[in-house]
Amino acid sequence: MRELIDSEGVSRGLRRVAGQIVERQRGAEGLVLIGVRRGGEPLAREIARWVRELEGHDVPVGSVDITLYRDDAATALPNPRIGPSQVPCSLEGKRVVLVDDVVFTGRTIRAAIDALMDYGRPERIELAALIDRGGRELPIQPDYVVLRAEVGPHDRIDVLEGPGGVVAVVCPAGSPTTPPPP
């Protein structure tokens, strides 16, 4: 196991992403941050905190559960654990930034976009990710990214939230368990 990014790097990177979002959106009006449940939720809250600091404006933050929208739900999830989506408002005409921890094949993001459409038709959906590890199976790319990492195709990247903050580690293929949070 090796650390990709420590908690200070995560915080600095998310502050930078918040600034890029505000700049591209020309402010925070009409902006909604939606974290992909579970890994994207704490990151979306952190980006919202930085947006508030930069703009003096709170932005709605929510989360979306993609379990039922996965293209492999019937085969890969014999006993799915479905969690609640918590979308704070109608997304009709809003500018949505979907936030996830790691972008890999693109399938999670495709499912998240499908799920978001149940809450209205946004004006625009953009994607922010803590880590882009490449390896796409679908033509989906993050608009905002903290770190691009090259890891083996069978290695796992775990993003861990602990008392010291959020960190990301690479676990080599065949690692038995997720390491404890920092």
C-alpha cells in the first residue's frame, strides 16, 4: 500500500477545484453539488465549504445512490444495499457538479447521470473527481480533477476519511482488505 495524496494535498486540491468551478460558473448562483454516494459525499461537502469561503454563498449539496442504475446491477449485486439519494432541490435548469472520489471506467458516472435525471433536467452537468486513474470504458472525463494517477489495472485506489482528514492510497492487486482510515 502506498499513499497517493495526503489530507493536506486533498484539502489544497479541493480548494483549487472550488476556485475553478466558481470561475467557470461565474459565481455560485444556480450551482448544486451532488456527491456520488459514498465516496463523493465528503468531497462535495468540502468543495461547498470552499465555495462558501470564496463566494460568501452557500450552495446546495446532496448525494445520489447509483445502485439501481448500474448496468451490472442484476449480475454483480445479488443482495444490493440501496441507500437514499438526498437531492436538496429540483435540478431543473441548475448547473450541477457531480463529485466522485475516483473516476475509472466511467460506468459509475454514467449511472449517476441517469439517476440525476430523475430530479429534473439540469442546464449542465459537470464532473469533479479527487483522482482520475484512467482506464475508461465509456467516453466520460472529469472537468475538474485534483490528481491524475497511473496505477496497475487491477490495483485498487481507496479514499479513506478519518479524523485526520481524507487520504487516498493505492492497494496492490490481491490486497486482502481496505487499510484503516488515517
